[in-house]
Amino acid sequence: MNADTWTLVEDITSRVQRAVRAGDYPAILGLQGDWNLFLSDYPYLTSWATALAFEIRAAATAKALHTHRWALAVPQVCYDDGEIIQARPLYTAPLQPGETETISWMSYDATDGVDYGHVEFARRPDGQPVFDDLEYFTSPVQSLPRHPGGALHRLLVADIDLSEITLSLPTRR
């Protein structure tokens, strides 16, 4: 991972941390291309369909911006059984034994490829989150199709025409 991608990952995960502190749980995506754009989606974790819809719109936007680097961060509850890390939305149930609140992230850089990591966090008795340091996975990772950012990455590298998709671009002045 290069320094510019790391800086983007730090920015995106910090934005999610601020949202979690405020009691919100959005997915946040940073795109760097012809110009930089940040997108957020609050219903992202509601269902696979809402996450996929956001990633399809994001892919169309990324193509329109000629994006060469992006990072997506999503707050989740994770459970690592030793073979696979499973995830669910934060708000669906109280933490169960072995589960950890986490901000999962995925990044892509046209030169360096895909990287993954997370920021684990715990809560004080008053409910305020306390975040660990940003972690970058150095061992090989094979994401499942539903991993946050997986559909976005597949759509962008497949070179599919997404011009008919409604873009998430603001009016540029």
C-alpha cells in the first residue's frame, strides 16, 4: 500500500469513527480521480440489496470520475471463528461472546491493488466508543462476495458499462 492510499484509508476510517461517536453507522467511501469525492450511505448495512445498490451507484460514479484510488469503511460487528470472519450490522443485536465491534475497510489503488484492514473498538460503560489503532492486514485475504467493497471492486475491474446508472455526483461549480 502506498502513502496516498494509506492517507485516504486514515481519512475514511476517521470519518466513520466520528459518525459512530455521534451514534450513526454509515458506510463511507472516498474516491480519488479527476477530482475527489466522498459518499456515505446510512442504509448500507440494512440488507445485502441496499449495500449492493450503493456499490453499483458508487461504481458508476467512480467510472465517471476516472477513479484511480478508493477506500470504503463500514462499521460492523465481527466474529472470527479461526477460519472465516463473519460480520453483521452493529444495531441488530447486543454483542455476543467472541464478537467485536469493528470498522472494516477495503481500499484499491490502480498501481498497488486491493488492501484490507479494520479498526476494532470497545465501549465504555456510558456507551462511548474507544477505538484501537488502524490495522492493515499483511497476510493474504480472500474476501467473500458480500465483503464491503467487493461488488464495487468487481464492477470496476470488469470494465462494465455503467453509464445508465444514476450517479452520485454533486453539481460541480
